[in-house]
Amino acid sequence: AFLGENLIGTVSLTPVDDKTVKMRQLAVDENFRDQGIGRTLVNKSEEIAIKNGFELMVLHARESALRFYTYLNYIREGGRFLEIDLPHWKMHKELTNIL
């Protein structure tokens, strides 16, 4: 996501297999949070994934972001684990019924 020439948000998608894609490194500049940029990045990522034939989005959510992803209909699975020394949760969303 850009504001003029300034990068204010980013997200990366990595294929896991033919039907599953992993959302990684979603970040929004702290000066632009709570303006819907993160939600827009997730929605666009889902659209791109669907257009490329993926049916399932998976991610590792920082514990502090659980509410955000839950609001966007991601489902928590398994137990809490540490990644980059921070608590995370595995989450997923079926993409087959959202467009």
C-alpha cells in the first residue's frame, strides 16, 4: 500500500501447495493504522489468491493481531507457539465462498 510514493503497508503471499497459500508479513506503518489499510490488504490478498486458484489461506498471527484476523473471519487452530520470540497462533480461512 502506498501513499503517493511512500510505502505504508505490505503483505506477502507464498504458495504452500496447489490449493493453499500462506499470508505473511502483513504490516502497516504505525502512523496509518486503524484506517482500514490492513483490512484492504487482506481483502486484496484473498482476491488475488482466489483468482490464482487457491482455496485456503493460512497464516501465523501474532497474539496481538488475533482480534483483527478473527474479525476478518479467520479461524484459530491448535495452540499458541513462539515464532521470532513472540506468541503466535495458526489461523486459516476457506476462500471458496467469499467472492
